[in-house]
Amino acid sequence: MDWVLIVIIAIIFVSAFVRSAFGFGDALIAMPLLALFIGLSIATPLVGLCAVTYSILILYKEWRRVKFKDVLALIITAFIGIPVGIYLLKENYETLMKLILGGIIVLFSLFNIFKPKLFHLKNNKLAFLFGFISGVLGGAYNTNGPPVVIYSALRKWEPQTFRASMQGYFLPTGFAIAISHAIGGLWTKPVLLNYLYVLPAILIAVYLGALVNKRIKKEKFTIYIFSILLVIGILLIAKNS
């Protein structure tokens, strides 16, 4: 087996495990590492295919835990926000907005790590706002995840509910992205072959991640989530400074 393929399988395994255990964060691991070995033209559609696979595998057993009212509100308003994001992209504010986004995520994450009981959304009335912001950021800068993750964390769901509901949001959006890759001609032979090679690792990683997710205590889960978000925020600032 080619050593590059072994590295690809290892990277996807780790990213799939993180996605399964926490509900998000896989692209943060996979994209920068895969780009070093196989380039963005292969890494981007490969990660897109894998992301859809994670969501399907998780939802297959956990779909009953999805908070459908929250997720539907997030999805609808995300799609409304996407055209706004595309407009902002055309205005060329990408670097500034990513720096602002990174700063907000860092400050908000630090606050919730050290003062985790101060914020708690008891209903889904603000789902539309978080969904719209997610759509704007997704349309403009392909960073639709953080607002939805923050919303879900503030709802203080059980780890299993958080994990399932995140997939309920990521599946339709991820499917749309994957199809756009296919239409754009990015589903090349190397992409599809690599996907087939990593599929067994995905199945194992999702299973192991599910076991970890069930053992995470609720009071610790929010801290873990905002710690991951803190890393995302720092990386956004570092890449755009």
C-alpha cells in the first residue's frame, strides 16, 4: 500500500472519529492536512463526500434524537442567508470578516469555558438568527459551522442529542455541497478511489466515536465544544492576519 494512501486513511479516520464523538470539527482536521499530501482539488471533494457519509451513518441510528424544529429553522434561514453571503463575497470583505468572526468565536468560547452557566437558550426562538448568520458566512466564506455549533451548545442538549441534531443540519447542507462538487467536475477518479479506500476506516471511526460520545458527561460536554471552537477561532485569525 502506498504510504500517501496510509496517511490519507489515518487523517480521515481521526476526522471521522472527532465528527462522531463531538458532532463537528472533522473538516478542521482533514482539510489542512490532506491539502499537504493530495492538494485541494482532491481534498475538497473527498472531505465533502466523507462529511455526507458521517452524517448518514450517525443519523441512521440516532435520527430520533434530532431536534427537528430547531434544525429546520436553522436550515431554512441558512439558505436565506447564503445569497447575502455571496453578495458580501463579491464586495471583497473576506479577510476582514474572517478576522471578526475569529475574534468573536475566541471571545465567546473563552467566556463560555470559564462561565458556562451564564448563557442558556431555553427555546428555539433564536434559531432563525443563528441559521441566517450561518448561511451568510457559508455563502461568503464557507464557514457556516461555528454559528450553528454555538447555537446548539447554548441549548445545552445532551451530548447524543447535540451530535444527532448537528448531523440533521449538516446532512442537507453537506449534500448540496457534494452535489455542487459533482456538477463542477470535481468527482474525479482519484477522488472516488480514495473515498472507497477510506470507507472502512470511516465505518470503524464513526462506531468508536459513538461509544465515546455516549460516555461524555453533559456538564463537561459544553466545555469540550467551546474548546474546539476556540481552536477554530484562533486558526481563522492566524490564517487571515
